[in-house]
Amino acid sequence: MSNEWINTPVSHLETPCYLYDMDLLRKTLSGISSLANPLNYKVHYALKANSNDRLLQTISQAGFGADCVSGNEIQKALQTGFPPEEIVFAGVGKADWEIDLALDHDIAMFNCESIPEMEVIQERAVKKNKMARIAVRINPEIDAKTHHYITTGIEENKFGINREDLPQVLKACHSLSHIQLRGLHVHIGSQITDLDVFKSLCLRMNEIQDYFRREHLPVEHINVGGGLGLNYEQPEKEPVPDFNAYFNIFKEFLDLHPGQQLHFELGRSVTGQCGKLITKVLYVKEGVNTRFAIVDAGMTELIRPALYQAYHKITTPTSQREPLKYDVVGPICESSDYFGKSIELPELRRGDMLVIHTAGAYGEVMRSNYNLRDHLYFYYSDDLNRFPKI
Ligand SMILES: *Cc1c(COP(=O)(O)O)cnc(C)c1O
């Protein structure tokens, strides 16, 4: 039903809805490929950012691999066209059935997050008489300078193996018969906008790599994870993130040896800007000091503001009245259920539509049916220009 709505006025869209700009997604994908392919970089799309079938089919068709963090994500990647040999599997808590599933499908690699996990993978691989290819996820102790809930690469973080434990990792690699070390993996966080962070990461990776080389365990793959940030403040200025600047940092600062391939796991930067959450104003309520616009979407459809105090730009395509200040809030019974605080918008009335931008990553995937909510609609557009105000 992709284009059916295209001639309907915005105000006729069923709300709340996610509207995906498929044209922008394709532009983003081809932008990444045109830079990554000549450098022989391989990009695995991180399914956890958005695992909508339509988006995944488009991404797999564009030749991307898949980065999964659960058994169900592996299933979903297979169903939507990602070849098993281009699927990697990360996560601190892989259950036995998930490891078995990955072994049965001969996926490319496990990104191992602890030595006990390596031992369990060995045990399951022995039972199936299979060789498990792994990368070890190392905690590089680089501060991503982003929100603390989405920082993953510093000490005392549950993710990755600390550098002090590398000698034991080497020992395990040598002694575990059904495990084959193929790569080194890091992922330091998400929504990283300070590109110097990636430079520090490259320099640290060079040290870690040298250590493995000295210990006679050279690796074929260096996987630097994801994390490239988006422009949430002014999405219209940067609908496609600056992948050129991003890849250039790795080209300049990371030592790749002959035969080595560099892998990325991009999530947010691939799908973030192509998704918009559209919601309708139900009521305008005057508080003592605050004017509330109460809308029909809530944290059940987009939890990022409630969870991380994340900022999303909000616009209205249906009002050109004089601007006023609003708190834009949802109907859910939680005080944290808001989309914007004290933001200026043209005067709103019941029935006006709001567009919440940059909602294509960690939006739909984190929806819930708290309060037994179940009304959410989806539209896919190949030509958003027909709605200049969206
Ligand atoms: C979340 C995650 C990613 C993707 O991060 P983005 O910030 O969305 O690019 C990549 N790799 C791993 C291991 C992750 O957990």
C-alpha cells in the first residue's frame, strides 16, 4: 500500500503513524556504498535500530550485511534477504538456543563479549561438529562523549572484554578447538557527533591489533562497530549524514594490513532520518505556567525523549498561526511521556498535525503496548516532495 495515500491531504493520514521516506533511505544507502565499496569496507546494518521489513528488504537489496543482537534478529535478517555469510551476531547475553541458531545457519561471525561465552560457543559447536568463527569484542576504554545510557566503551561497562583480560582470551583462542578467531570488534556507543572520538578509537585499535600480532594471532577483520550521530536539531540540513568525513578518519588513522578488511555496524545513521512520526493534536490544555499540546502518539510509539531526554525536532504542516510555547505530551500515564518541552510552534488547535523528525532509528523498534496501546499506522513514500511541509 506504499503510494496509496500520496494524493490524500496530510490531515487525512491515520495517526499516530510512522512515515518512511524510502527515497531518502535509498539515497543514504547508495551514499554509503559509493564511499565504502572502493575502500573495500563492509557495512553491516545494525537491525536493532529499525527492523521494519520494508526497510530491511531495501537495505539487504543494497548489498549490506546484518549486525544482529538476538536470535530473532538473525531470523528476521534471514527472512528479509541478508545472506547468512554476511550476518554477525553480538550481545553480552547470548542464550544457548541463539548460539545454536547461529551455528545452524553458518553465520559469518560471533562477536564474543566474554570468555565464559567463548566456552559455551565451543561446547555447542563441538556438539554440532562445526567451527565457530568469532571476533572478540574488546572494551577499548574510549569515551564516546554521548549520553551515558548509550556509552558502551568505557571501563565498568557490561559490554566487551577488558584489555587486562586479553592474555586469557589468547589462551582461550589457542585451547578451544572449535573456535576460530577471525576478527577484533569494538563498539563504543551511539549518537557520536565528535569525530575525534573515532580517531582515538583508531589509535587504540592499532595498539590492540599489534598486541594480537605479536602473539601470533593476526586477524582478518577489524570491526569498529557503529555509532555515527545524526543532526537531530536541524535534520533538513543533513538528511544524509557525513559518511565521507566518517570513513576518512578510518582511512587516515587505522592501520590495515594486507588482506585485512574493515567492517562497520551502522544503525542509527542509516535509518534515522528517513523516519518521521506523525501525530495529531487531541487537546490543547492551559496549565498554570505551561500550555500543553496533548497528542495521540506517546512514549509507546517513540520512547527516546522519555528514556534519554532525547531531542526531536517538531514541526506542524497544518498551522501557520502566530507562534506560542508548548509542551508536547502524549496520552500515556507517565510524567516522562513527552516529545518536546517549551518549544515554539504555530498556535495549535485540535486536529492539527505534528511531525516528529528523525524518528527512523530506535523509534518503531522500541514501541510497546503499555496502557494496552495498539494503534499505530505505517506509510511508505517514494516521493515526499509532494508534501513540502513534511
Ligand atoms: C547498537 C549497536 C550498533 C549500532 O549503533 P548505531 O549507533 O545505531 O550506529 C552497532 N554495533 C553494536 C554491537 C551495537 O550494539
